[in-house]
Amino acid sequence: MSSQNHQVLWDSYFPEFVAHKDKGIELLMACANLVTILSGQQVFYAGSQCQNYLLVLTGAVKVQILSERGREVLLYHVQSGDSCVLTTSCLLSGDNYPAEGITESDVLAFSIPSHAFYRSMEQSAFFREFVFKNFSVRLSKIIGRMESVVLNTIDQRISKALLESGETTLTKTHSELAYELGTAREVISRHLKIFESQGLINLKRGVIEIVDRRALSQT
């Protein structure tokens, strides 16, 4: 892809980089490689070395850990306009990845080599602010997710997950909901059946219909 087309992508997805262009940002943009990663591909894995800083243009990457029993526990998603908090952490600390990242759809991203990342951090106050602000926001969300797991009951976590989309009908399987909440499908199915018996929801194959939003919010 030509440098002109690269510029169009920067303008469309990261206009703040263009608006605050300085020596460090110019270096970063010049070194950025446009990469396409197909859906279902592993972007990084636990124990791998971090060599690139990714800025996602389109698509989504799920970052997860695996339990000793092989169960996948979702940490967060990296979507359009995002960077990955674990990638940032590994680049800053020099540690290897503690989790894995897998594309949930075809992903288009700018890949910045680690040497350009470090140099841009040195030369650009704007880029330093961008990196640490994104790191802080993502870390806060991860901590919030962990607090929810520790402090809230499974009923509260399920009801929150069902209500936060704002939709009345959710196209979501029990397995998908279990993955999002970091628990077993059997646990989700059992509690959804209880919700249904209480008249809070209706269950159909691959669909959850919210019947009484107010009562569900009070579980």
C-alpha cells in the first residue's frame, strides 16, 4: 500500500497523531507497517517476546488467559482505535507476554517496531501521553473486571452482562456468556434457568430475551 494510502488511514483512525505531528510522531508513522491478520489467528501467546506495538484500525483481538484446566478466561478486547495494555506493559518492562491474544475477526493494524516505539516515547510528549493514558484506561477496566469477579455474586454479574447492552433481545449462547464472565457454561445455564423461572427472561436457542429489566437489575 502506498504512503498516500497510509496517510488516509492515519487521518481516518488516528487523526490526533496527524494533528500533533512532531519529530517522534513522524518517526513512528514512517516506521509503521500495515499488517492484516486473519480471524482466529494468534497475535501473541504466553511467554512470547513483545517486539511490536500495535494500533488497531479495524477488527478485534481478544486477550485471554488459560486456566490449569484449559478454560479460557477473557481479560479484555482490543478494537478499532485501541492499543493493547499488555503489549504496552511488556514493551515498558521488557517482560514476556503473560497471556495470549487471538483475532476475533480479520484485523487491520499498524505495527510499529519496538525500536521506533522507544524512540518515539523519548521524542514525543504527545505520544507518551497517548501511551500512558490508554494504559491507564485499560488497566482500570481490567481491575474493575477483577473486582466484579471477586465482589459480586454470579447472579449480579450475569444480570449486569445482560443489561449493559441496552437491548431487549440478545443473540448470545450460554457458552459465549460464560466465556465473557470467566465461568463455566453449566453455571451460566443453571442461573439463567432460575431467572427464567422467576419471569425475568425467556430463553430460546442462542437467544436471551429480557422480560423484566427492572427486576433483573435488582438481582
